[in-house]
Amino acid sequence: MTQHHYLSGFGNEFATEAVPGALPAGRNSPQRAPLELYAELVSGTAFTAPRALNRRTWVYRRQPSVVTGSYAAYAQPHWRTGALQGAALPPEPLRWSPFAIPAEPLDFVDGMRTLAANGDVEARTGLAAHVYLANRSMERRAFVNADGEMLVVPQQGRLVVTTELGILDVKPGEIALLPRGIAFKVALPDGPSRGYVCENYGAMFALPELGPIGSNGLANPRDFLAPVAAYEHETGPYELVKKFGGRLWRSQSPRTPFDVVAWHGSLAPMKYDTANFMTIGSISFDHPDPSIFTVLTSPSDTPGTANCDFVIFPPRWMVAEDTFRPPWYHRNVMSEFMGLVYGQYDAKPEGFKPGGASLHNDMVPHGPDVDAYERASTAPLAPHKLDGTLAFMFESRYRFVPTEYALTGGALDTAYADCWQGLKDQFKEQP
């Protein structure tokens, strides 16, 4: 396996060069950049964003990104953006079996399938939950998403993601965070691959505040890895696909977008290994809200109510006394899109499979199925390691609207609600 080198830290100011001397000393945009490169600024936040929140990167490249061809519309009917207007949405739980990877040749872009979306890309609110079903690497083809950053959760098959700023090697159990506007392409070294994507239209993902937890815990900034500078030596044309305003566009560019020889800044693609997440839970009784499993958060204009939280349920010890240990039955003002990377989810041991998904919109009741309830309410409560599992949620303040593909594509479990029908009224009234 090819070794790729990384820089460490979330939101850090990085500096890296693929060729010694490519980074200018002491200034961002000298009259002539070193090695006859072009200086270009990529701003992920407004120029006047507070310094602690400002994300921007200077790149030094062989040709500026303005060198491209004109764009024509590109058809990708399965990639949808924002809440579907006028769609009738019953207040019911939804679940999908693992999505089959089609036989037809599909790369990461063409294999994208939107399952549910909310918000408005023009208002920079909300997100879309996708699955990618791909069996072909992107070669002389790159993708740029101007609508939102992309959080990629591989489920089957490793991804080698070549970006303008370097290369990320991402395997199941790891995630990739690709900033809005940064060109990338995806190779599939393990063959046919499947995974999940959160396309975040809102505020950029950040690490959550820790509050009473203190200065340590959850995801550590140093475990987020950015790539070192790398560039393609080959010249020649590239197909560039761009998502802009909810539509896809294509141009034939005379140059590769992967020609950045050096860069410095705080806006960078990153990867994170969920095995490094410091899980926190109760060591007495009861258990805290699932917000303790938040890896990244995209805040909204309402404090404490996220545009999107990325939450994981990794291996962990269960030790609480006199406690119903799986997630309790609940209704939530937040909407929850869930996926399973590997293993078994403790609240749905049979019906929820790796590569599948579920959706519980705001105030839609959900919780453990009958078997999980029976086991959890009668089992001896000795310390127990919940191991070999990784589930996640894209949780949002906005209601998700499922797409036509999600409802008619063949993976929808139409009998999902039956998993609770065996929960009988067992009330024993005192005489």
C-alpha cells in the first residue's frame, strides 16, 4: 500500500511544500512567486470572519484555477439538493437494507445517490444524506462541490482521495472531510465500494465545545490529519465536474487541477480515524444523551441546536447499574439519519445491516426493537464490552425529506415499523 504523509491538527495553520523553496518566505502573494508558480487564495469563510473561526489557504500552483473551459449542464438525476418542495412526508420511521452496487460503470460522482435532504443550498442551511455506490476510479476527472463541504464515511472499500492539497488514504472506520470548493478525485483500490456522504450546506464542521467535560475528551484535534503537498507531474486535459446551485456542470479543462506545489493555511481536507474517539459514558446509573458521541458539529444560528451533528457509536464499555443500556425509546426535536459501517447496532440487532440506513425525523418515536428490549430489560448487568461495531448519525435541526430513489429504489424496508409491534401493554395495576 502506498504510504501517504500527513500534517496533524484540526483548524491548524499548516505549511507544506512538495518541492523545496516553493513556499514564499514572509509574504503570501509576492510579485513573483517562487519557481514561477502562481499564488491563489482559497477562502472557506468570509474575509471578515473572526480570526479564531477564519479558514483560508494560500496555494502555489503551476497554473491558476481560472484556466478552464466553459461549462455545460451535466446530468446526474440521483443527486438531489435541499428539501424537495411539495413532497408529502408521513410522520413514520424509515429504514433501508444495504444498497446494492450496480453493475454499470459508476465512479464516485456518477454513483452518488441522495437518500434524504433538507434546508436550502442558497440560504446555506441544511444538508443532504447520500450513499455512494461506485465500481470505477476517477482517472482524468475531478469534482468540485461549490454547494457544501462533504463528510465521507466509507463502509466498503478503501478510498484514495487525491485533492488539490494532497492525498488522503481513507479506509472504513475512518472519515474524510472535504472542504467546499476544493477539487478532488476518488480512486477505488479495493474495487467496488460503498459508503455514506453528508453534504453540508451550512456552517463548516468544527469540533464541539466540551463544557463540563473539561479540556480533554471526544475527538482530539491532533488526530485529524491533513495531507502534505503533492502534485501531478502529468500535463494534459482534465474533465472537471462542478456542483453549483444544486446542479452539476461539466467542462473540459486544458490542465490538471492537482498542480499545487506548496500551500499554507487553515482550510484543508482532513481524515480522522474513529478508533481515536475518546468515548465518555456513565459509570454509575442511567446514561447521558447521545450528544456525548459528537465528533463534529455544524452550528446554526440557534445556540446549541445544530445545523448538523456528526455522531458515532463506536466500541465502548457498558457498566451502568440498574440501567436500560440500549438507547431508550424517545422522540427528538432533532432529525436523525443513521448508517452502520460494520458490526451490529445494539438497539436493532437483526434488522439494521452494514451498508443500510434509517431515518427518524423530528418527533417520530423510535427505539429498541422487541428482541433488544427483552434482552436489555432482563440481562444481568455485569460490565460488558460492546465491540466490533460502528454506527453513526447525521443529526439535524431540519426535517429530512426522502428522495424518490430512497422510496422506490428497492432497498426500503416497508415492514420496519413491525419491529415494535410485539411490545405489549404489560402494566400491572396494584390491587
